[in-house]
Amino acid sequence: MKKTLEQYLQEVHAKQYEGLDDDMPDNFDNWVANLSEKELQTYEADLLKQNVDLDINRELNPAN
């Protein structure tokens, strides 16, 4: 399933997050707000690549 940018950023954040579950949403908001333009562009490019790969796999394997 294709992800939105927000979903992808939540996954990236969760992999590196160290803290209490209760604090995670606020920490995510702060983390996103402090991303540089370059970091955000890198994450967008990574997400685009993942979504394109999903499309290619669906075309090659329509039963899956």
C-alpha cells in the first residue's frame, strides 16, 4: 500500500524515537517542524522511490 508523506515520516520518526509512548505525538510534531528543507526533500525522494517500486511490483506481479 502506498504511504502518504506523513505516514512515512511517522515510520522514520518511530524507528529513531526513544521515549515514552505518551510523548511520541508531540515529539513527532517537534521533529517534523525542525527538519531542514534538505532533510524533507530526502525523505520525500525516499518515499517516492518506495511508491514507484510498489507500482512496478504490482505491474510485474498483478496477482499479489
